[in-house]
Amino acid sequence: MTEISRRDNARRVFSWWPVGTIVLTAIALLYALRPSGDLTVKPEGGATPDTGRVPARLRGPEVEPAGWFVYLVDISGSTRVGARKGRRNAQTERDTPYGRSLDLISQSVSGLRRLTEALPQRHSVIAITNASLYQKPLCEITVPKVNLFTGADTVGMLHSMEQCDSTLRNTRWSARTDIRGALKLAGLLLEQKPGKVRGIVLVSDLDETLRPGQEAAVPSLHGECVLLVPQITPVVARTPSLLDKRVETWRQLLLEWGASRVAVRTVPAFSQGDLVRFFRECGKG
């Protein structure tokens, strides 16, 4: 009887063996073919993708700027006077010739983006100070080139413009005004740059006052286009003939130092349209 029971149990085990084998095989196949949570396409040849940096957009190789612009901004004490009394400090600073001229930087950068033939661009801001040649740019702004694949990093550009404006508004004023030193530094920065347009925007009351015994620099402007933007200070407002004399003196000096063309726009007459037209025409020449 026991013998018969053992044979029956063995028969049952062997009868379930094929079914169990099929079930286990099916489970193994389902596990092997399960969809993976990582849907990235892995490169061939055993290389592993760089997961640490995932670009927001396709990035091409770095392109040398086609437009180079240097802004020389007068931060001397004579440009920080003339505000109305009895106002808050921030508002008082904006009412000075210096404060009014600061908006020209952001306006210029925004306007020159329309020079599509000279993109990308590099804009550097230099202070006209005691010894202007001995310094680095206060700030730099890069204007990217827009194309179908990469788009443009306008967020980064706008952030740089805001930082630059904040830096300029918090810059301590200078007791002296070394305009020639600033122009020489601008010439050195732009020397042999391969861009289609190389320009200088000089924002100053054009009243140069060097330290006693300081040697005046001799700028070398290698065919740069120069836009002269005279600031109208209280002294100039009381003696308008000073403006004409200073403008003519500096215009002639800039041409002697190698500028290809010089245009003049006072702060009240400044416009983006004039700026773009000047550098476009000057760049073609």
C-alpha cells in the first residue's frame, strides 16, 4: 500500500514538472523584457553618457565675437554734481550728469543687437579715472548670436547688463580725469581684434584733469569707430561755448590718433537708431 502511494506521489510531481518549467521560463522572460526606467540612448563602443551636464539646448562651438565695443565712462567728481537738493540719495545720484549717462550703456547694448552682421558681440565698460590705463574693465557683456538650433542666451545677457548697471551706480567717484589713458587702454583691448565692427563709446564732460607730474598717454586707435557723447554739466550749461570747444578739440585728437570716423551725440540727443546707423556705416568703411 505504501509502495503504491509513493508511486502516485512521484507521478504527480513528474506530471507538474513541465508546467512549472514553462511558468518559470515565462516569468524569467517577462523580467528580462521589462521596460527600463532609463530611456536614454546609450552610445556605442561602451562609452557612458555624461549625465552630470544636460544642456538645455544644443550648444555649438565657441564663436569669436564679430563685434567689439568698449565704453569709456567718466566717473570724475565734475559729473556727479548738479542734482537737486532735498531728495533721496538714490534719486539724487540719478539726477547728476553721471546718473543720466548710465542708461546709455544698456540702451547701447540693446540697440547694437540689431547689428546682426556683427554678432556675437563683446561689450566692455572702462572707467575714466585717475590713472585710467592701470585698470581692468569694470564689467563685460556678451551678446550672443541667434540661430535656428542654439537660440540665444538672453537671460545671461540681461543678467550681465543688470550687474553692470549696479556696478557703475556703486562706483566711487574719481578726483581726476585721465581720458587719454582710457582711450589708450581701449585701443590696446581692440588691437588686432578680428571682428567686423570695433567701436568706442566715449561718455565724458571732456574736461581732462591729470595729476601734477602725470604724463599724458598717446592712444593708438587702429581704425576704430568712435562715438563721442558729451555730458552736459552745470559748468557747461553756464558756459555753452565750452561744449563746442571741447568737442572740436577731442574730435581732432581722436582722428589724429587713428580713429576711422568720429561722431558726436550729446546725452539729450542720444538714440539707439543713430548709434546703430553710425556703427553699421562705419563698419562697412
